[in-house]
Amino acid sequence: MNLRQFSKSNIIFFISILLSLAISGCQGDAPTKSKKRIGVLCGLDFLMPVKDGFVNEMAQLGYHEGENIEYDLHFTNFEPEKERKIIQKFIDDKVDLIVTFPTEVSMLAKQMTEKTGIPFVFCFANIEETGLVESVSHPGGNVTGVRYPSPDLAIKRFEIMHELVPNMKKIVVPYQRGYPIVKIQMDALRPAAEAVGVTVEELPADNAEELQKFYAKREKQKNIDIDAILNIAETLGVTPAAFEANARFAYKHNIPLGGAYIEVGDYKPVFGVNVNMPMCGADAANLVNKIFNGAVPGSTPVVSTESYFEINYTVAKKFGLRMSEGLLSLAQKVYR
């Protein structure tokens, strides 16, 4: 072989190597060839958009149900025993990965799966004081996920309510008794309220009936002494029966209600602040794709999703509230 032939052969060889590397690099985020099974537990009907965002993004990433992906989807509404059975089913079925949301079911899944070796991705879940992760950058074990910034959102919700009701002196905050992420939100909310002269009255309850009893008792007082009702991130306030109990009292007495956006019949809140739920699900899908392509869950950093502010202009007007152009401009969605 002469020098010219040798050089030509080497050029062809190196080009083939470069092409192989380029192709393998492109395939790093491609779906795996083997069919995967994912157990998905949505612990609150309110969070259906998270599930939709997850499944849609998985399809965008190349995972098509019936071809290379199979979902075992389950839905609950703060039902601990049922949720435990569902997660155990995932474990017994030896699914390839488990996805759960929100916080409470994710804490349970972490506890039940940590010795199974099954990768676990949480979504819409609080990581502060829940034991879900070791740290944001290194969640540890078999887990990673999408953080829900509940203390930050509690403050944002309060600030918006205060702008809408600048003269308020007392707010009622109803929530699910014993829900794990209530304390950190209240710890953030109380100082913010005190700083502007607002008293926070907590209303822990187990169901809508307890809320109704509270409001019925309050109506018997000469002075109801409630200027606004603020929902924080928890499960009770976004279940239809409980939201209706809060809203019926609020509408009857012209008391602004806001924090989480849910509609039940003719009842609607003034505003809601949350993370973008479909985007939260999409972020979880991207983490799942990384794991299916070799990433170690416990070494894959936790991610966060942007907040989403929506306001109902018509309802705000009904309550006699004034909305500045500055506030309206901050909203991702304005209902008119």
C-alpha cells in the first residue's frame, strides 16, 4: 500500500469513527428499544393536567403507548390505604419505573421503594422537611423528581390577595389536617402576614363537613370577622366538596376566595397561583427519559417548574375588587 492509499484509508476510517460517535451522541436521549412499563399514581384529581403533560411529553420523546411504553395509571384523592396498595402493586409487578404526585403519595412511594431498586420519579412534590431527597443536586438512592415550591407559592398567594384586598385584617386559611407540607407553608406565611398587620386564622379540617360546621358557627356571630379566605397548597381545598363549602360561604358574605384555581358549578376563585401543571409533568417525563437512557436517579438533580398565575376578572369584579394593570400584566391567564 502506498502513502496515498494509506492516507485515504485512514481518512475513511476516521470519518466512520466520527459518524459513529455523532450517531451515538444523538441517540443518548432517544427512547430505549425495549418496551418499558411505568406505574403512575396521581394522588389528586386536581392534578390531572400533570398526568396529561407527562404522557404527552413522553410521546414527544418517542415513547408511544402500545409500542415501546406501557402505563399503569391510577388515581386517588388523599386515600392513604388505597395508595399503599397501588404502590405495592407496582412493586409486585416489577414495573421499570414509578412516577407519583403530589407530596403525600411521593413520600409513601419513597418509603416503599427505596430497597426495591425500582427507579422513582416524584412530581409536584415538596422536598423541604419531607425526607424525599438528600439534596437538590444529589437526591440519593433510587429517587429524583420535580420540586413543588410550596413556601414560595404560599407567599405569592398571600401577596396577591393583599394587593386585591389591601385593607384586610384577618384571613382564614383552610387546609387538610395533618397534611405534611402545611407547616412549612404556615411558617412562611405567618411572618409575611404579620409584617403588614394581617392576622392568620388557621382552619384545619378532615373533610367538607367540618368546614361547613365552622362556617355555620361563624355565621351566628355578630361579626363574622373574615376579610378573605386563602388556599395554600394541600389536598382538601382543591377537592370539589371542600372547595364548594369554602366558596358558598365566601359568595354568601362577599368574602374574596383565592389561592388555588378550581371551578365547581358556578363557584370560582378570584385567582390561583401554582406551578404550570402540564409543564411539571413534562419535566418529569424528561427525567424519566434520562433514567431510561442510563442516568442514575439518585445522581440526577431535582428540577423545578415555573409558577403560573391566573386571575378571574369577572369574579374579582363581583367581589368589588380593584385590579391594577400591573397585577393583570403578571397573569399568564385572565378569565373575563
